[in-house]
Amino acid sequence: MKIGDLFGRLSGNVNSAGNTRSLGNVGKQEESKSDTVSDSGDKVTISATARRQAAVAGILDADEAATQSRVAELRGKVAAGDYQVSSHDIARAILADLEDK
């Protein structure tokens, strides 16, 4: 995954599965603000930085799950002999890769 992709996802752009997701106010709140939960005299404070880190971890986990799912699907197609690739798609991917370099 490219770093730019990760920051794009944090701002609510499209993820690897093509779905649009929004993280709401994650990363947009002031550093001084935090969530506080107390129960029976105990107190837990979660900073804005911790919320952003949790959001990033969730995005990375979702991306990894989507990748594993896609790999399993492709392996099944290859094993069954049902996987076919368009030469046009291959050529387009090669040209796109060359443009990035």
C-alpha cells in the first residue's frame, strides 16, 4: 500500500474494494480534546492521536482482509481452470506501471 493511499483513505476516499468510507471527524479534532470514560472511580482518557491510530489500524485490517479474500478467489479460479485474463487488460496495466516510473 502506498502512503498516499492511506492518507486518502483517512480523508474518506475510496478503499481497495471500491467502497467509499468516511471516518467522520477522525483526525480533524483538536489535539487537546479527548474522550473520557469513568466507571467506579477509574478514569480512561483517549486522545485524538489514539483515535486516529485506531482508525488507521482499522483501515489497514480491512485492506488486508479484502486482499486475502481476493487472493483466495483468484487461487480458486486458477485451480479450477476458470481464470482468464484479457491481453488488453495486461497491456493497459503494463503501460500504467511504466507511466508511474
